[in-house]
Amino acid sequence: MKSALALLKKDFSSEIRTRYAINSLGMFIVVTVSVILFSIGNEKINEYLTGGLFWVVVFFTSMSGLSRAFVSEEERGTALTLQLLAKPESIYSGKFLFNVALVFSMNLIIAVLFSLLFEMFLFKNLLLFVFAFIVGNVGVAASSTIIAAIIAKAGSKGTLYPVLAFPILLPLILTLIELTKQAMDGNTVSDSSVELAVLFCYDVIMISAAYLLFDFIWKD
């Protein structure tokens, strides 16, 4: 854990200096939300469509900024140094924690913007949405981190990342859209137990698989 926290601190320091992920994510959020607003115009959209658009923006924003978790190490030539200084599970933990912080920050901004700009983005059961939001963000970060490790040494990183991420993240996004709809309808947590179980199992499977496979992915 000490090595993971040290790597997390290094990534934060590097991001503060370069602001690559922050700038790209921030610009993508502003542009995407603006395009949605201009496309809708004065038309009224229902709450279900608003909830779906929210997670679509989250998905594509993740595609634009989370792929650099390991790509940046390859570009700077520090990947070999990390292999020598830290265990594979510590490296994954540090990158995973960094992506969790990045995903939560990004999605909180998107949620605030949607709350301010879309009057139908309302929830009768806010607790259900908050739970789905937290568990969903962890799933996005876990999936994005291991996919970033897979494509780090590839030649066409920009093309390969969304190709791999789409089928892996699609079940998560569809479940989150359904839970958001149920939260807007005011369903109780017990009513949404199946979707919540799917969401929780997705996170457990992705994190477990990442820790089991990362050693082979990282060294090869």
C-alpha cells in the first residue's frame, strides 16, 4: 500500500504539472454538454432521456482522458523503472486510485452541470442514484485502468482503447442507465436489488481479474 500511495502521489504531481488529463476531460465535458444543449434547443426532453444522456457523456468523457494511465509511463520511459521499484499489484493499485479520484471529480462536475442545465434531471430516490453513482464510478475506473495497461505498448493506442473499452463498459453503462431511471421513478433499494447486485458483481469481477492478470499484462 505504501508503494501504491507513493505512485498515486507521483501521478497527482505529474498531472498538476502537465494538466493533460484535466484539460482534455474539462474541455470534453464543456463541449459535449454544450452540443447537447444546442441540439435540444427549446425542446422538452423527459427525465429518462436526461439520465441516459448523463451516462453517455460519462462514458465518452472516460474514453478521452483515462487511457493515459500507463501510456504516459511508456512515453516518458519510466515504465521499466516502475517494474524494478514496485510490485505489479502496487502499480495497479496506485493507477487505479488515481483513476478513481479522476473519475469521481469528472463525474461530479458532469452531475452538477446536468442538475443546473436540465430541469428534468431530478430523482425521487436520491440515495439509490448516489449508490449507483459511487459503485459505477469504481467500475469505470477499474475497467479503464486495466484496459489502459493492455494498450500501453500498442502502436495505435488512440484507436485501440475505445475498441476494447466499449464491449467491457457497455454492460456497466446499461445497468447504470436502468438504475438512474429507477431512481427517477422513486424505486426503493430493495426494488432495484437485481441491478445493484449486477453492478456490485461487475466491480468485484473487474477488480479481481485486474489484480490476477496485471502481472502478465504489465511485464509482457
